[in-house]
Amino acid sequence: MALTRGIVPFCFKVIKVVPITLQTHNIHRWVAPTLMELKRREKKLGGKKTNPRNTFAEWNLEAELYAFGKRLNEEFNYDTLLQAFTDRSYVVQEEMKQKEMAIDINLKDNKELAEQGEQFIKEYVQVYLETVLPKFPVDGVTSITKNLTNEETLSHISLHLGTKDIILAAEYPVDNYILANTFKAIVGALLQSSGKERTAHFVRDFVITQLQGQDVNEYWPIDDPWSMLTEILRKDGVTIEPRLIGDVGKNTLLACYRVGLYINKKMISSGFGETAATAKEMAAREALKKVFGTEDHMKPINFQLEGIPKPNENNIYQISAS
Ligand SMILES: *[C@@H]1O[C@H](CO)[C@@H](O)[C@H](O)[C@H]1NC(C)=O
């Protein structure tokens, strides 16, 4: 017989051997052993579950967490990963339920893991970018790091990793703060489970690659490019000279000026604008990109650095914010 396991065939068998006429009479004889058997099986499964929906969710969760790690090709410690997915709001909610039922299960939220993860992400992204953009000023790199590690960017990454349906929170759908925080906590969990190098490569592959196809200059607004350029060149003992090299439609609405910047009579950049001043500013921006090694035709950023780069102490152009 195929149905040899489980509760249904067990009852079925017993009922079947009891003749119909004797059923009411003999009922106590089989009810007790059946209940005892049910109790025994229940115990084997870990005792009575007060909240079957939750229990079910938890069993699913274990599989989900396992699949999550596998999908990312990472090894996580199960408990740590579970904690990474546990938002504070969930813990508060559960503690209230537990108080009502007078039980006490220690649930830990992801606050600490998120803090560890965040610190690691910020430090690593910063040194990574300083290394692959060696001539870009530190302030500029910091500006990119800020963008890559802000709530919006990290929540976007988190969403694409499929965290949304696994996160334990009091309310759904979860907001960007929780999504971003969970991502940070996952990084924290990976740090604890697999160490720094593995975690660094994870952050590289999911966070730093967000720069793919982007113009890094756009992450760092420069208010006064002319002053910045002359300041940098002055430190190097170089003087730069702007020259008007073209104007079309002077004194009309469609006026267009072209200004070239010269060092030792050699033009290093040029810019267009509706006025000579904006043309000069554009030319200065172009010149700065050359100085920073971030021109449009720059070599693409290396997204494959191994290990954790050492902090770059000899960044050439340390420009103060002033
Ligand atoms: C910075 O990040 C935000 C959010 O991820 C994005 O929308 C924005 O375009 C980024 N800024 C720049 C200059 O790329």
C-alpha cells in the first residue's frame, strides 16, 4: 500500500477495522491511542505550534535564506543571515506578541550588522575609487562614494538582490530605509561569515559596478572650475592663458563663443558658450578632466581589482573644499 505514512492512513486503518455497529461502543478504545500517537508525532516535530501561519513562514524562510546565499554564490552563517534580514520593527512586534503569551524567544535585529556593513562599504568603496581614479581629487572620490552608498542607491541594489520578500518587518511593503539597511546588514553578515576579502569582492560586484557607463565627473559638482584649475596649476608652477578663438553671431541671441586655454602656447582645452565667460568656464572644466584623468575617452574604470587596496596617500591633487 502506498499510504503507509502520515496521520490520515493511521486513522483510516483503525476506523476500518472497527465494525460499524460497534463503533460508538468501542470509540474510547481507539481514540486514546490515536491521540497519544498524535501527541507523540507532534512532540517529535518540536512541540505544539501556537501560530501555524508563522511556523509555515519560518520554514519557508529557511529555504529562502538558503537559496539567497546560493544565488549570490556566497557562504553565509544561517543565523547571522537570518539576523541580517530581521528589521527592528519585526522584533518589537514579536516581543509584544510574546509578552501576551508569556514566552520569551530572543530575537536579534540587524542594527549591529548594518553598522558593521555600512562602515565596511564606505571605507572600501572610498579606497577602491581612490585606487582606480588615482588623479581624481579625494573630495571628488568622496562625493562618488556618498552617492554609491546613499539610501536610494543601496535600496535599489537590495531590491535587485531579491531581499524584499525575505525581510522580516512589521509592515509591508518595506520602505527604502529598510531595504538599504538590510543590504548593509547582509554585507555585515558576509563579513562575519566569509571575511573581508570575500566581502570586498561582493561590494565591488554589486556597489562599485553601479558606476558602469557613468561619467564620474557628474558626481562632483565644481562651482568655479577656472579658480580650481588655476589653483592646481599654480601649485605646479604653471600659468595658463585663455584666448578667444572664435565667435559666431556676436551681439545676436544665438551668439556662440569659443575659448581655448593655453599652456606654453599649446592649447590644452577649449570650450563653447553663449558668452566668453561661460566658454572659458567650459574650457576650464575640460582642462580639469584632463588633469583628473576623467575625460570622456578615459580608460574605463577597472571593476576587477582583487583584494582590498591600500589607502592612497599620494593622491596628487588634494584640493581643499574652500
Ligand atoms: C546619485 O544617486 C542617486 C540615487 O541613487 C541617483 O538618482 C543620481 O542620479 C546620482 N547622482 C549622480 C550625479 O549621478
